[in-house]
Amino acid sequence: MSRSLSKGPSVAPKLLQKIANKKPADAGVIKTWYRASEISPEMVGFKFGVHNGREHIEVLITEEMVGHRLGEFSQTRKFVRHGGKMQKELEQKKKESEIAAAQSAKAVTTDKK
């Protein structure tokens, strides 16, 4: 989604109207569906509720985000996790070792009393 430098950034005009003459502390969360809008320097400090298709994800704009798109900071897909049977077995072993360590620590404290 590159854009020619002569055309300038593609910022949604309605977003600029919403933040015009407002301070970041007073504005609250500004809900938007303009995921393709670029982040301009005027937006720094504001909180935007960027829609991901199901809900609005709250995004605090910082200086490092200038030039990126709003949609980059509101993921549309939920990462569950990798693995299957093998991953479950590893997690089960880890959980059992934590329980055993907790029980041994508890036994040591009761012996001291």
C-alpha cells in the first residue's frame, strides 16, 4: 500500500476533523473504522478505537507510529497457538513440575514449624 510522495499521506479527513482543536487528554477514545488511514504527526498522543471487524481495539498513538496505517495496530485475526498433541504433553509436564515444586516448598515450611 505504498503511496507516491507527491500525492502526500492518505489521512482520512474526518479523523483530522475529530482531533482538530482538541487536546489528547480531553478527547478520550476516538472510534474509527478507517483502518487504511495513515497516522499523521497531529494524531500523536490521541487514543483511537480502531475497528478490527468485531470490536474496537484501543490504540495510543506515539511518535514511532507516524507514517504507518491505523490497521497495523489492530489485528483482525486471533492467534491461538502452535502445536497439537506434543505441545499439550509439554505443557502438562511443565504444570506437573510446578505443582511438585510448590508441594515440596510447602512441605519444607511445615517441617520447620
